[in-house]
Amino acid sequence: MGRNTRKRRTPLATKVIAGAAALAIGGGGLVWANFYASAHEENGGHNATKSGQVRVATINCPDVGQKLTKVPRKARWGVARELARLDRQITDAYTRLAETRQAQAGDANYVDNAILGPLKDKRVATLDRININIKRAGGQERDLNRFARCQGVPAEQPADGDGGQDGGGQNDGGQNDGGQNDGGQDGGGQDGGQNGGGQDNGGQAGNGPVADDFIRIEDVQPGTRNLPNGLPANGDTGSTGSFTTVCGTNENALRNSDNVIVAPGVSNGAQHQHDYVGNQANNAFASDEDLANGDTSCQNQGDRSSYFWPVLRIQDGTQDIDQGQPGGGQDGNVGKIVAPTAAELKFVGNRTSDVVAMPRALRIITGDAKAFTNGLNNANTAWSCTGFEDRQVTDKYPICPEGSGVVRTTSFQSCWDGQNTDSANHRTHVAFVGGDGACPNGFQAIPQLQVRLVYDNIPAPQIDNGQLVNPYAVDTFPEQLHKPITDHNDFINFFDEDLMNEMVECINSGRDCQ
């Protein structure tokens, strides 16, 4: 089953500044720099790019995988392995960035010469191998080396979608090669504590979250959500029914840090842990046949689909069993994993038409695990609290009042190109509905998966004089700084044919089925 950690089966305004202290996480396998301070601190915004004192908070690299919309099928496995290698190279460079704050303080060119330069050289070699894979499979060579250069950036949310894919992930766009400018602040600060407190507010592992990543849900205006993706496809017209599948809340504690969609055959390809419900055979090495024959946690055994999302952790000073493991402490994901107390999986219809059956093995990724550096074009997050679900936030974690639980909701792409169960960048074979509820030309409506996760087991974080105590955060790639905008969700369809047809009939006839 891969490396399961438990066999039991804006306005976007989160600017932070860099300081010089490092924090060693016991058992985590890495030393992370605790280099965050709230932009709300007095004089927090001065000397933004002072040449001799630049602090680079994270690394921004073009997301090559999102730009490769056309890859021969025979090359996809090899290309996926090389893309995972690019991700690991970024992680290694980020780790070095975090461990060398003192050297950076004394040398304005240190980051360029000692971190970004070597990273570019490694990326060039890997991009060359991607081209070799594509050419051997009969594809056309591309000028991928223009994506080799990365930049150091201050830890702030991108103001617009200059990265990722255009049009919510349906076009061959991508992150601008230029990225953002090197920047930062004069830093200072002291070591952060194991409880996510400390002067620099850098979370338990020193790479987030920070106080500015949180907001009291009462301070969110009702009806607000500032992302175009993930619109509910259903309404009072068209196909108005629904189909609910009950698959539990991962009581088996099935988790691993693989991603069989993006990085098949690569151990720890996600570099963060996923909760799995439904199919119990999901790991990096699972074939379609493995999944089709796998056990399922769903009550209806005809649903062997795989539903998975990054775990949430409470950074209260405790560690989980993966504290020294890949995907856990070795990749900056620390704290106690909490499973949802409720996981509602519902499929709904389309406002303008009937829906058609999903094909077997259809893969859909919604949201973007790299949205902090990629930009917002593929982001699809909705955070809220029970009793306040008319108030949703995308770039903040909600602080819920007593008696209210954290809620994550996701509405998947619900338009299919009618031909492909996946695409080279795992985006272009599916699409979101438009504002009128209709699918783009050439796409047809399929049942829209809506996932609602509730966590009644997360204590409200405290912010005391700008200091964050006991935060919670979604698992991420290390350089994404545990930002809430990086939340994402994954689905692989393995309903049997009869049950899928029953779903379609329920939805098109306007009935609510379970």
C-alpha cells in the first residue's frame, strides 16, 4: 500500500518578512528557518528589497507540468517521473534556503550563487530528459529550458493569476517565466516555539502558517468568495437530482504521500500526506486494474472510486508517526494529523442539460497544490465554519467560534471532453461550467462531485499580540508555506457501470438518491 503512515487502514494580503533564526524540529530530518513575522507589526513594511539585507522567503519556479498539455501517451510515465524530480529539486533548494540564513545575511549574492544557480543547472538537465522522453515517443521537442530559471520571492500571496493555467486550467497557459522579483525584509526576530508561537510566527516547522493566514469567520462578509473556479453546477433547472455515496471519514487511517495521478510510480510524489476514502488500493504504483479490484470503504461496494485530499494537522507541539518520514517531518509537514469528523460526497447535475456517465478511470484534480507560487488560475478553495457556511474564504484559514467546526468544501470540474480519462497536465480533459451553468463548446456535462469535509476536532488557534498559538494547516509542498490557498482535492472514478447509470438516472430525473 505504499508508505502508509498508519497501516490501520484579495485581497490577498499575507505579507510576511524574513528573519535570521533557524529552528530544528526534533525527529523531522530537516532544519527549517523560522523566518516569518507579521506584516502587521510596527514598521513591518520597510526596506522591502534592500540590496545588502535581502531575505528570500521561498522559491518560485515555473510549473512545467501545467505547461505540458501535449505529451505522447507512451512518454507520460517517464515525463511524470522527471516532473516529480523537478519538485524534489525545488524542495532541496528551499531546504538549503532555510538553513543558510546567516550566510545570506552576509552576502547579498548568496541566494543567486549558492541556491538558485545550482537549481537552474539541475532543472536544465531534467528538462532535457523530459524532451528526450517526448521525442522517443514520437512527440515534438519543445523549448523547455526557458522554464529552468527560478526566483527567490518574499512570502506573500500572488496578487493575480500570473502563474498556472489560463481560464481555470483549460488552456496552455502557465506561470510567467519571470516570476516575482527577489525581495524580503530586514528580518530579525527570534526563534519560534514548538507551539507555533515565538517572535517570528512561523508555525511549528518554521515554514508556516503565520498569523496573517487566519481570520475570524465572523469577520468574513456573507456571500463572499473571490475565486471563479468551482461554481456549483446544479440549480433549479436542467438535471436537478443528486446522488450521495457514503464512504466514511478514513477510519482506516489510510494515508500516504504519493499521488498516482500526477506522479505514478514515484514514492512520495506529493511530498505531503493524503487522506483516502473509498478505494483502499491507492498508492503511487496502483494500476487501473489494481484500483478496479481494490477494496472500498464505501457502503455501496459498487463504488470503488478513490477520493483523496491533503490532511490537516494541528501544530500544538505534538508530532504524528510520520515526524521523521517523507511526506511528514522530512518535508516540513509537522503536527498531529486530524481526520474529518464528517465527509460528505455528493454528485449533482447541470443547470442547462442532462448529464452523461463518467468514463471508467476518469481522473480529476481540482485546486492547485502550488497555488501560492503558481498564482490563482487553478486555485479552488473554500474554507468556512459550521453555522457560517454562507461565509467562505479562499486565502485564509477560518478561526471558528466555540461549538463550530472547520469546513472545507470543493466543487469539482463537471464538464468532460468526451474522449479522454486524463490529459498530460491533468487539467485540459475536464472543465468548469461557465457562469450560466453551461459547459464550454466541445464538452459535455457529467455529474459534479461536491465534497464537504467537517472538522469538529480542531481547537481554535489563538493570536496573542500578533503571535500565533496552536495553528492548524493543510499539508503542502514545503515551499508553499502551508498557505490555505493550496488546498486541493482528487478523484478517480471507479463506479461500476450499473451504479454509474443509476447515478445518472437519479440526477437526470430530479431524484435524490443515496
